[in-house]
Amino acid sequence: MLIETINLTKRYGNNLACDDICLSVAEGQVFGLLGPNGAGKSTLVKMILGLVKPSSGRALLNGIPVSDPRSRLNTGYLPELFRFYDWLSGYELLKISARFYDIPPHRQQAAIDKALETVGLKGREKEEIKNYSKGMQQRLGLAAAILHDPKLIFLDEPTSALDPVGRKEVREIIEQLKASGTTLFINSHLLSEMEASCTHLAFIKKGRLVASGKISDFVLSSHQLSLKAEGVPAAILSEWEREGKLLGLDDNRTFTIGISDEEEVPVIISRLAAGGVRIYRATMHGRSLEEVFLDLVKD
Amino acid sequence: MKNIVRLTFREIINKKILHIGIILTLIYLIFYGVGLHYLVKNAPAGGGMQALFMQEVGFELLTFGLFISSFLTGTLAIMLGVGSISHEVESGTVLFLASKPIKRSSIIMGKFGVYAFSTALHAGVLAGAVMALSIYFFRLSVSWAGVTLGVLIFMLIPVCLLAPVFLGSTLMSSMANGVSMFVLYSLAIIGGMMEQIGAIIHKTGLVNMGIISSLILPVDALFRLTVSKISDFMEIGIMSQLGPFGTVSVPSTAMLFYTLIYIMVLLVLTVYFFNNKDLS
Ligand SMILES: Nc1ncnc2c1ncn2[C@@H]1O[C@H](COP(=O)(O)OP(=O)(O)O)[C@@H](O)[C@H]1O
Ligand SMILES: [Mg+2]
């Protein structure tokens, strides 16, 4: 495991920013941490990077306790609110980064060139950072995060400062990194970003991890059966309700029932038919990830 | 650590405060030199009187010049250092730094080393220039050992100020730290003056207050030690020691050790607090 957190908790006064979080990320995963603003995403990443001290619990990064700086050797990080020493040029900043990660001097130039190329800042690197636009600063941050070819990269809201074109470019860089086998941990409150690139997803809400798994699990476990029917017996209705299957009910004729397996559909229909229910329409559809997401984050 | 040192040098060299400090220092030295030049030109002529005047007034002005210098170099150290840590935290650049595979203690030690070196260099050059001007214009007879020792002690003044400045910078905002440090520094200077006045008029209460303020921030004691080291080897009457910047109550050499321990203890505390700080 590249990342492992065990009951990781951060308390700010009475506010639980992260509550008992257990998760693990294996090599090669693109792990998306989704949740609304203030859910605790940035705090979690900062604890894993040793920036914020956990109130309780433990975390391992690259198999090393996060209190040990060596845990961060093979790691890149693009912070959310991204500020640099704006009295440096982009080039100087990357040079400094390269030194911090002990890239041998004769390989620094090549690494810097490659990173600049990847983020599309080639030719602008000698300018002072204070003259960079927000988007350029974000790209420079990305360049600094990928410069030393780390095994694992944390991206905290990598596209939130960008316009649509910039977002697309960042997504392309993410795809490139993914293809090269780099493990990514991406924080976002935007599902659309994650849907396309992530292999794994976790949902965090008010500091608690409410769901986590492979992206395919989320979509598959969430089929819905939409029924238009008359005369459904009260006993069956209350049974559905009890089991939490009844997701919607309009004018006593249109039902939405949550199921986890397609095989349930014929069972339900024959049972209703046997009970004398008149069925006008039955449609099956998988919920989109967005609906799952909205469900998970709503109170 | 090497990388922090390099980065901090790059940072300091860019600071407007440093540029302003250097310009003010140069202006001050020019004024000081020109002032001495005219004073010597208008000195009473003739025999033993002149030699006495030269030694007395020369030493008095040297002490005065060093006092202003200590204030200049002290203020520069505070102004440069207040944001050394807090500004990184406030602006968010600390996330870049502290997420690197380096110990937090090396961030503090590397930064402190550079700030201490730069401000001590400023103090040394400034004190050296003031002494050179005085010795040149007033033809002061000094011992080079005393002068060297004096300059070295003087160079500790900004370092001694930087220690609480760094501690404050890990605990407070740049603003709060700046205000606290200037209050502390003013108290130390006033305490030092009270100690001298107390010694002249034999009021132990005043002397004790001065000693207490020296323990809280031993900069004034360092200044007095500097003056006493320079005058140790000079043939001057008690007269010249009575001026407002002279030294009647000389701090013991133990103050020097106290200062070194003071700096080390504050640095250890700074590292401790920074190690446990949430950088969010
Ligand atoms: N330094 C801090 N001091 C106090 N509260 C904080 C601090 N940092 C974050 N929080 C709180 O912790 C919670 C989680 O914040 P954060 O991790 O930034 O959420 P997200 O990144 O998901 O938007 C929020 O309620 C926020 O107000
Ligand atoms: Mg965040």
C-alpha cells in the first residue's frame, strides 16, 4: 500500500475535520476523494503529508509513518490554495524543487524541461511567478509536483482555479500520468472530474468516509426499477419501505425501487402480478454516478 | 538544510527591508564621518588639552555612534525576521516547503542560520566602520584585541534579537510578532538606561530592573559589554563613561554565556513549537 490511514482523526476545537478515517491506496490506483467543501478532504491529505498533526490515529505513506520526512521522498503534492515564492522565476522554483528531491545535478535540467513541456509552460519559465496568471501558477504547481517522477502524486482540487480549457488540459495530464503507472490521489468536489479519470472513489462528508470502493462498484450497486402500477398491496409497500428500497413514490402509481441485482426484477414483477397488481410500465436503469454522489452527500 | 540555506539567502537578498536597511546604514555612516570630521576640525588647539579632548570626546562619540548602530542593526534584525516563519504560513508557501522530504527542524535552523549570518555581518561591518571612523578622526589609542572582541560581541546583538523573533514568528502572526518584539526591544533599551542611571545615583532598585530586563532580552547588556571591551585598554578618565551611552555598570562576562544559552534555548523552543504546528 502506498497510503494507509488507520482511524485517522483531526479535531479543530469542537470541529471534527476528519473523523476516524481508514483507507488504503495501492500502487497504480487513481484514487478520487469526493466531498463537498469543508468535508475534510484537504485536511486528510495534509495529515498524510505530515503538514497537519493528527489528533489520533495513524497514517503510513510509502509504508513509512508520516512523521518521518523520508515518507515523502517519492511523493508529489499540488496544494489546493496554491502560493509560491513569487519573487522566484518558474525555473528557479523547479530548480529548488529538484534539489529538495535530490535529483542529481546533471539530470535536473532534463527533468525541468520535461515537466515544463508536460504542463505547457515551456518558454515562460524565466518569468517571475508574480507575473504568472492563476492558470499558469497552477500548471507550475503541477510541474513541481511531477518533476521528480514520483510514484505517488497528491492533487488537491487540481482544476478549481482553471477555466474550461485549463481543466481539459489538466485532465489530459492526469490521463498521461495514469497511463505511465503513477498512483494519483485526487481531491475534488466536482464529480465530473473524477468520473472520467478515477479507478477508485471515496466519499467524505463532515469528516466521515461514507463510501469507498472501485468506481464500477458504485454504478453497479445502484440500479433502479421504475414502475407504473395500480393496486400495490399495502403489505408489499411497507415491506419495501422497511428495507429502504422505496426511493420514490408519485401519485400512488409511479414507484422507484432500488435494487442491487438485475435478477431481482422478474421476482418483483411476478410477485406483484400474482398479487393482482396491474402493471403498466416497468423500466430498469442504472443511476448515474452523480445521483449516487448526490444521495451520499445529502443530509 | 543546504537547500533551505540557499533558498533563504535568495529570499533575503530580495527583501526591500534589507535594501532600505543598507541604504540607511550608508547614509548614517556618511553623516557620522562628516560629523566627526567637523568636530575634529573645530577642536581646541594646543598641547595636553587637545589630547585629552580627543580621547574624551572621541570615546564619547564612539559610544554614541555604536549606540545608534546597535539600534539600526537591531531594528533591521526585527524587521527582517518577523515574517521569517509566519509569512510562509500566512501566504501558504509553507505547504511547498514542509511537504518536501526534509525535517521541520532543518527549516528553522537553516533559516535562522542565514538570518543570523546576514544581520551579524551587517552589525560587524557597521560597528567596524564606526570604530574605524572614530579611531581615524580622533586618533584614539586602542588595543586591537579589545576592538575585535568588542565587534564580535556587537555582532551578537542582532542574533540575540532574532532568537525571540523566530520564536514569535512560529507562534504569532507577523503583525503581532512585530509589535511584541518592538515593545520588548524598547523595554530592554529603557531597562539598560535605567541600570546605568541607577548605578550613577546608587539606586539598586533601578539597577535590578535593568538586570531583569537584560535577562528577558540581553541586547543592552551586549551593547554595554561591547563598549567596556573597547574601553578596557584605553586610557580614558571616568568622565567619558558618564555620558548617557557610556557604561558605568558593566555587565559581567557571564552575560555573554547567558546570551548564548538564551539563544539556544529559544531556538530549541522554536523548533519544538514549529514541529507541532499544523500547517494548514
Ligand atoms: N486550520 C484550521 N483551523 C480550524 N479549522 C479548520 C482548519 N483547517 C480546516 N478546518 C476545518 O476543517 C473542516 C475541513 O476542512 P477542509 O479539510 O479544508 O475541507 P475540504 O478540503 O473538504 O473543503 C472545515 O470545517 C474547516 O473549517
Ligand atoms: Mg479542500
